[in-house]
Amino acid sequence: MSNETSATTTRRGPAPRGERIADWADGRLGIYSLAKANMRKIFPDHWSFMLGEVALYSFVIIILTGVYLTLFFHPSMAEVTYHGSYVPMQGIRMTQAFESTLDISFDVRGGLLIRQIHHWAALVFLAAMMVHMMRVFFTGAFRKPREINWLFGFLLFVLGMFTGFTGYSLPDDLLSGTGVRFIEGVILAIPLVGSYLQMFIFGGEFPGHDIIARFYTVHVLLLPGIMLGLLVAHLILVFYHKHTQFPGAGKTNNNVVGMPLLPVYMAKAGGFFFLVFGVISVIAAIASINPVWAIGPYRPDQVSTGAQPDWYMGFAEGLVRVMPGWEWNFWGHTVNFGVLIPIVIFPLVLVAIAVYPFVESWVRGDKREHHILDRPRNVPTRTGFGVAWLVAYFVMLIGGGNDLWATHFHLSINSITWFVRIAFFVGPVLAFIATKRICLGLQRRDKDKVLHGRESGIIKRLPHGEFIEVHEPLDQEQLHMLTQHEQPEPYELGPEVDENGVRRKFTRGQKMRAKLSKGYYGEDNVIPKPTVEEYKEITSGHGHH
């Protein structure tokens, strides 16, 4: 009797429906074990890590608003006469693409706001991507094992540029049509195959009848699909490799100091998403962008005044604008170097950015994994390269808007063009030299702080009349941060002859690696860290105030 009573009291009723569904899913997908292993994963906390999150959330906003816009946009170049609600455009012939853009802006509830959010989110996405990549570059977060993830991020940025270009070309307004005409000129400048490519892409003579429909497919399907795959792969690798972290107490290559993914990091990330969404929405509500109704539909015989691409295309635009209009004739064929040379330089610059992690790894010869970030001052050559590239970019951005600089500041457009031509070669060199000197100066300052402590601002008079400033010693955490970085030795070729007196042969690659390594890690590029003996000697009272 007692056994039956015990069985009765311990019998459970049927499990709740949600629990049964979760058990069913776990039996087929392994959700419990996956969540248990990863939901408590630690992520470090630093404000610069939010730059990548801004890019991610902007991309999500682009997808959401883009889906809404596709419901009302007609990607057709068939001509119609406008009879919509915007009175100044009534009776004007335009394409269905331009007409539907006007309808979205004036007749669809919330359409103009969604258009503006979509465009502003695209600009913020690429700006965040660029700043995020610069953070990764300057801190050395691209080193092993993250070289492939650097390539994924780089491809996301490049594809984002072309996605943005195809996107702002869709309304078929006079401004975007001018940009498409610019691209047509670039394609025609390609020797031998340029005219064939132009006919293939546009479906005939410019502007043709298919380019908007083709851009639409590329913009809403092809490029976003590739970008979404790259983004997922990028995040998976970030999750798999564990996050990098800035140097500090208790932080090593073998651990991560921070907060767990769930619930702390997820709560912060969720709130930050809505903050980004809100800021972009406010900007879109108060700052007009691409007002196509003020520009008018595209006509091949017209060019809009002050035609400018979005900022991320300014570098390519500047290269073409400031390049002299050189043309050579070969056997009845004209080669336009004024366009050909810029369209060769532009992809070369992009390739140099993409392969840089592999070049630095080869120069250093370091095969170890790196999870602790560099302070930019401790790698002056890399930092100099990064600043030089930024200077070159912004110089060409000025060149891409030389007409606006001339009209707004009452300057000669020829003077601006020549300034950009000279600054493009001189500016990055001066920026590289100045950046290296600043980094070395900061290294000297760090060394002085380690040996002598921090300046307290307190002036003390010694018995013999001398005035000195009292220095406060640094705590152990600060000493660790200032001295934890490595100072690799430059790669050496070794003796010219071996132990048998036979002259050794060095390949060109070895010689180049030795020169580059000396340029990176030679005596002129590093201030030696204070040794333990120096620190003990000074802190023991010899010469220490």
C-alpha cells in the first residue's frame, strides 16, 4: 500500500506545450547543448567595439526599409507622363522608375521617411565599416587567426560601395543618371573590350532600356545575398576565434575578460540597436537627402549642377577629375589614359588594403595567434601607413568635389585640381613621417612615465634651493599596460658566407623581406622599453624625485 501511495505522489502530469515543443526541437537540432556551450561566452567591453555593431545594425535597417520600398518601386524605363500629386512635375515625361519614386515620396504613407532612412542607413553603414576597419587596422586585430575575417570585412565594404551605387541609381533622376553616365565612360575607357562591355551591360547604346531593371536585380538580390552570407561568416568567425581585447590587468592571449553574452551583452546589444535605429530615424526626419523631385528625371542631354556621388565613391571620382586628359592613338584606336589610369589605381589601392595582413605577417615572420591588441603608438610604421592612406583618401575626396569647393569658397577650380594632384603624392608621405615621429614621441613619454612616474603638478623646493615637480609612481596595472607590448627584432639575412667560406645566395624575396622588416622594426622605429634594472635603479632613489 505504501509503494502505491509513493508512486501516486511522484507521478507528474503532462509537460507544458512549450516544453514539449522545445524538447522536440532539441532532439533534432541540439539546441540545449548549443545554447549551454555558447550563451555564456565572454565578450570584452570597450567603446570601439561598438563601431562594428553600428555597421551591423545599419545593415539590418537597410534590409528592413529596403523590403518596404520594393513593394512600391517599379524598376522600369518605360516612359510615362506624370499625373501624380506633386504639381510641379505634372505633365512631364519620365520613366516608371522615377514616377514610382515620386509616388513613394508623396503618396505612400511614410514612404519619404522610409526612403530617407534607407539612404541614411546606407551612408552610416559604410562610414561605420570604414571606421571599424581602421580600428582593426591600427590595433592589429587582423593578425592570425583573423586574416580571413579581415578579407570578409573588406569584401563587405567593397560590395557595400557598389550596392550603394546601384541603389541611388534606381530612381533614374538627373543626378543618378549622371553617375551612371560616368560609369559608362569608365567602362568605355577599358581597351579592346570596353565597347563590348558597355553594350552588354546597358543592352544597347546608352542609356538603353534595361539598366534600371538590371541594377534593381543586382541591388535587391545579388549583392545583398552575397553580403548577408559574408556577414554571417564574419560573425561566426568572430564568435569562433573569441574577441580581441585591449591590454590590461589579467588579460592574456589565453583568456577573455569581459561580460557574458547572455544576459548582459545581449541586453546591451538590443538597446544599442534601437538607439542606432532611433538616431538614423531622427537624421532622416530632419535632414533631406536625394530630393529627386527637385532634380528632375534623367535626360541624356542634361547634367545636373554640382553632381556628386555619395562620399564612399568620392575617392574614385577624385582620381578621374584630377587626372590630366591624356589620350594616345594606337593603330586607329584611342586609349583614354585620363580615365584608364584612375580605374587601374582604384582597384590596386583596394587590393593593397586586402592583402596587407598577409604582407605584415610575412615581414614579421610571426606564426603565433594574437588576441591582445596593439597600441597604435607601439607600431609606428603600421600606424603611419594607415594615416597616410586616410590622407590620400580625403585629398581625393576634395578632388571629387572640386567644383563645390570652388563655388562655396570662391576658389579657382584649376588651383584646387593642381593642389589635389600635388597633395596626393606629397600629403601621404608627410603624414607618414609625422605620424611615425608622433608615435616615437609617445613611446618616449611612456618610457619616461614608467621610470619617473606621473607628473603630479606639485612643485617642491629642495633644501639647496632647486625647484622640482613631484612625480607619483604608477600602479602595477598602468606599468603593465605601458610595458606589455612586444618589440620584435628585424629579420636578418645573416652572414654573406657560410661556415665553409662559400658565398650564400639570397633570393629577391629574402632581400625585400629584410629591408621591409628593418623599416618596420629597426632602431629608427622603436624606443626600447625600460629594463627592470633601469626601473630598480631609478626607483631606489638614484636620481628619482
